Amino acid sequence: MTIVLPQKPFGSTGLKASPLGLAGSGGIDADGVERAFHELGVNYFFTSPLWPALSAGVLRLVRAGHRDRMVIACGAHVPFGAIVPREWALVTRAMGVGHVDVFHLLGVRARLWTAGETWPAMRRLRAEGKARAIGIACDDGGLAASLCDELAPDVLTIRYESSRRAVESELFATLAGKRPGIVVSPAQRDADGAHVRFALSHPVVDVALCAPRTFDEIAEAAADALLGPLPGP
């Protein structure tokens, strides 16, 4: 069976993203990253210098001239305004790019993470064209909802799975109108096809991340992504 993932509008960012995205903690190699792009239509890549194999695959695609067809996402781990541009520079050098598509403030656990000069520094990256969209990664649904109201991020990445359905009422139900692009990640660091299909069954979810070990795992997750929403109870 030929698997080609569609690319759809990603929230209100103006970007188009595949419903399946790759992160690198599973250990996928650079060849698998390239095959996922060419054979499956995966174009959303959550990258980090901590994941050299994924970064190498993304770099190959960039050098091959595919940059405009890719959505490269990354982020800053340290919530200080002066650190934000430094971490942006670190990632862009590793990827061989002059801008990223989505730059997150990662690991947000309290409003303190966005206080002071931190969020203004994020906005400057967007204003200067260094990031097409800015976002937060936060696993607390209630906090994420409040920050979406206060900061209006372009993208939100949050953990969502069948054992954490409170996110639906805490966050998803509060989103309306010009909502952020929604990316979800699983608790387990693998390409869990069941997770992918569950996550994409919710209408506000744009991208489900997986962290595969092999290309076959990516292909399996992509096939699950094409099955459509899970049947209701």
C-alpha cells in the first residue's frame, strides 16, 4: 500500500504540516528521516542538537533543496530572554538554515517561564524573520490554556494520550477562532501507532509526534494516521 500523508493548514500559522511529525529520541537514523519525507510525505521535524541522527537527516534534506517543503520545529530549554537567541543560533547552525518554522519555549511549567524578557525575546525572533511561528511546549492543560489566552502563541505542543484526557476539557474545549497549531506528543518514546490515531482523532490536533527507531515504525505510524478518527464509544 502506498502511504502519502496529506499536508494541511497548521492552525493559523500559514504553514502546512503533515499529521505525523518526527522527533528524535527514538534513535531513527538519517536515512530513515529522508525516506519518511520522500516516501511517506512527513514534513514536520521537531529537531534538537541532542538528536544528531535526526538532525543529520534534516540537514541532508535542506542541502538537497527541500527546505521550502519542510516544517522545522525546535526550541529553547532555558527560560531567560538572553538565552533564547543563543539557543536559536545553536539549532539553526546545526540544521544549516537561516530560519526555523516553529521556535518553542520548552518545558513550560509555570508562568515564570514566560516572564520578564523571555516572551519578548521570542516575539523578536518572529518579528526579525528568524522564526515563522513561536510557541510553547507545556504539559499542564490548565496552564497551557491560560498562556494561550495571555500570550497568543502560534503553536502549542502538549502531551495528550488516552490516559491524559483531562487535556480535552482543560485546553481543547477552550480553543476557538484563531487557535494555535496543536502538536501532541506521547509519553512513551516510540512510534506508537495507537497513540497517533488516538491523538489525531481529536479535531483540534494538527500533528502527532512519534519518536521511531526504524523506518518501518514510521511507516506503521503513518498508516495509522491515514485510518481516520477512532470510532466513538
